Amino acid sequence: MGNRITRRQALQRITAVGAGLAFGAPFVGRAGASPSRPNIVVILTDDQRWDAMSCAGHPFVRTPNIDRIAAEGARFVNAFVTTSLCSPSRACFLTGAYAHTHGVRTNEANDFDPRLHHFPQLLRDAGYETAFIGKWHMKPDASPRPGFDYWLSFRGQGTYNAPQLNENGRDFQARGYMTDLLTEHAVNWLREPRKRPFCLYLSHKAVHGPFTPAPRHQGLYRDVQMEKPASFDDDFAGKPRWMRASMMRGARREEWLANKDKPVPDAIPPGEWNPRDQARLNYFRTLAAVDDGVGQVLATLERLGVLDSTIVVFAGDNGYFHGEHRRGDKRLMYEESLRIPLLLRYPALARAGSAPEAMILNIDLAPTILDIAGAPVPGYMQGRSFKPLLEGGAYRPRASFLYEYWQEAWLPGIPTILGVRSERWKYIAHPEIDDIDELYDLDNDPHEMRNLALDPLYAPQLEVMKRELERLKRETDVLGSLRSG
């Protein structure tokens, strides 16, 4: 489960990192890359669920350019986030650490602990030229962050049309559609001549709500009839009371308080499924411009002659519910919220069309990129490099991982969640409220409809998962975070 260190031990190691980063000979060439120092392009989307790609078998979505990355590289079919919420997850990708370690627990509150340098910053210290383009979405401030030679971003969520942008500290009003603008700036930056290897972090606003497709995509999927998810008929019987309470009373603070005395039934009968729900269809339409942009980035790298010497990563920052368990949004530990797309193209390592099944986490990306680039991996990174997995060498797949979600003040209807997912089992606990736990057998109940936590037949397995959670809490120092939270 990564480096077995506590948060305190991790932070003690930070001061020792800087001295070892500036190393290696100067780089030469059009993009400055070498076999040991590839260029890096990371493309991150917002709220894109793991199966919202045609290469993942989606019944109607078409993503030919994203699919190309999978066809010419690796698609990690069991990729997960450690927190299913935008700001914490984005900090996890950058720092390689859990939310309780990097300090970004909720949306748009603060940046991560400045003592934890993000991986583009570490690459810059090691001789790379770096750029951040797109959605930062931590502290609600558009100004440039340390570690980037080029910066283009916006405050908070930004807007899809005619957004306010900040380029290297200069605020300006842009014209056009956000996804296309970010792609345009990314392509322009890639075209600049340079003598050092580069790292581009392209972080999209899409496909976050309100789902707003580009005008050219508004008519997509006009004849699609969306199939009802198997878990849409979940009546929440035998599941934690807070789930039914949030459905009856609302989850936001104002409605939660106004309806606090409203009765909570033991089960909630399902309603009707709308196969033509326009909000859900607009989600997939909004993704189309991202796919167009991926195609432009790949074409640019190809024209520059550096595509095969560039690690191209495509990922989503968390999953998203489209009616599963009658929910939208994310946050919960169910599979639709937890799983993400993660693709990597780099012919020197990733076999074309491969689909590794090992459980890979968002906190694994930073140490992996540093490892491939030959840069030291700091001790505070709690993820694990999956470079050996790509090489086909000695790689020990993790048996389980920790999930955490920290309650947000404006959303009291969803409590703090800690849990464990293994290959077969999932255990979900709510450490700050008095409610029942959840236990699911993912082999026999992949849609997580039957909570086994109260079934005496599964009491031994429940104890196994509880012990595993306690082990992971100690290993990652969640216990200290709970005491100080």
C-alpha cells in the first residue's frame, strides 16, 4: 500500500528532498527528450466516470481520440480515486498523497501543504520545462502557482462560455468555449521551440456541471434511449439510515435543517427512469469537445515528431453517478463514484492495447511519472510507481486500498466516510456518526444492492475488513487526521 509512513514522518522527509533534484546532463533536441527523459502530457477531465469512453464499452458514447490512447497504449481497467471529490482528488494526482496528508479535504478551500511539491514542480527542478493549463480548483484563486514556467487558469469552476482567464498573472476576458480555449493554449505551448524535455498538465473544466456542450455537439445522441442502471431500483433497505435521510430531507445544509424532523422510512420505493434525460445526455455531449481536443494534442505531438517520446496520460478526477442508486454527483464509495478512466500511451513501456487489471490509484500517477523520468520520488508520496507493471517486471499488486471522504460543512447530509476496497470485497464505515456499516461482495453483487454487514453469515468477513481498515488507517496516519479534524 505504498510507503509505510505517517503524515508526520512524511513531512519530516520533505526538507531532505530538494537537495537531490537538480541532476543530470543538459538535454538537446527539438523537444529535449531522451529515452531516459521522455516528455510528459497529462490530460485530466472533471467528473468523467470510468466507462464514459467507447474503448470501455459504452453503449453509445463515441470517443475516437481518447480511444486511440488506449489502442496504442494501456487502459487500466481497475483505476480508482482515494477521494471522490474534485479538489482533493486533483491534489492527490499532483502530490501522490492522500487528502488527509496533503490537506485538501474539501472543494475550493485551500491549496495543498506547500511543503509537498507537486510532480511537475519536481520535474522542473530536474530540468523539465513545465506548463499548467486549465482548472486548478483548490484555493479559489486564478494566480500562478509555483513550479510552472507557463500558467493559464481560472478561478474555481470557471464558466464554459467566454470565461475569465489568467495567463501568467494577467487576468483577461476570453472569447469562445472553455474546452476549445484550453486545447488551443495547450497546442500553442507545445509548438514553442525548446531544448529541454517538457511536462504539460492540461486540466479540463469539462465535463463538470452544468453540462454545457459546445454548439457543434448539441445535437449529438439525439436518438439515444439510455438504459436504466441496474441499481436505479435500490430501495436502500438494510443500508445506512443517513442515505434515506438525505433523500427525504435533502443533503444541503438549508434543506437538511428545515426538514430535520421529517420521518425517515426503512425503505424508499424507486421512481421512474427517464431514458431521454437531457442533463445526462448533455454530460456526454460535453465530453465530445474534450475528445476533439485530445485529437488535436496527439496530432500536434505527431507533427512535431515527439509523440512516441512523450508519455501521454488521460484520466478523470473522480467518477460520477448517472442514476445508479438513484444518485447524481459523486462522493460516495460506490463503484460509479470511485472508478476513473486512466490511459497511458508510451511505446517504450506501455504495450499497445494492453489492459492491466491491477488496482491503480490516482496517488500512483505522480510517483510513476517521476520514476519513468528518472527523478527521485519523495518520501511523502504515498502512492506506488506502476512502472514495473508496464515493464512486465516484478510488480506486487496491492490487495486493498483506503478510501476517504471528509464531510463538507455545506453538505451535512453526507457524512465522513472511510472504507476499504479489495478485489472482491468492499467495506464502508462512517466514523463520525452512529449508523450501520456496509459490506459488499463485488463478485456476486457488482451493483452493490445487498448490504451484508448485518448478516451473521458474513460476520467473519466483516471482521477481516474492519481489521484491514484499521491497518490502513495506521499505515497512512488517518487516525491522527481524525483526532485533529
